[in-house]
Amino acid sequence: MASAAAQGCTLAVSEGAWEPWASVSFTGARHRIALEMAATDAAYAWLAALPELDLPLRGHLVADLHVASRDVERGRLHVLLEALTVEEC
């Protein structure tokens, strides 16, 4: 939310879920986060940059993040993000 706000976007999290994830070397979680915001140029620019942003998350690293879907309805942008986080060693 702080990252979006810094780019002039006000968003609301409408849904969120996560499930534990592990590989041979790492533990973490897979996340699905549904967002809603005004469909503005700033919102589209923030979404385009989001996968490459450094997003601080205490005790974890965001290993992968992508926009799984996005739809516009009545001037509102509905977005589904999928992310993989791993615990810091």
C-alpha cells in the first residue's frame, strides 16, 4: 500500500489468501491478493513497475510477484496479484 501511495494510487485490498510453500532450500508462502483502485494512468504505471520494485516485508523476501489478472469496471481497476515470499535466513 505504501508503494502505491508513493505513486499517487489509493488502493483497497478486497481479499487476500496465502498458503505455505517450501523447496529443498527455502520456506515461505504463496500469496493471492485482490486489489481495487481507480483506473488512472498512475495506477497502470504502478502495476507495470510492481514486479521489479523492492518491497520490504519484515522477515521475508518477495521472490516473485506478478499481476495475474486485471479488469476495469465502472472506472475501477480490479487486480489479482500473485506473489511468492521466502523467509530470510
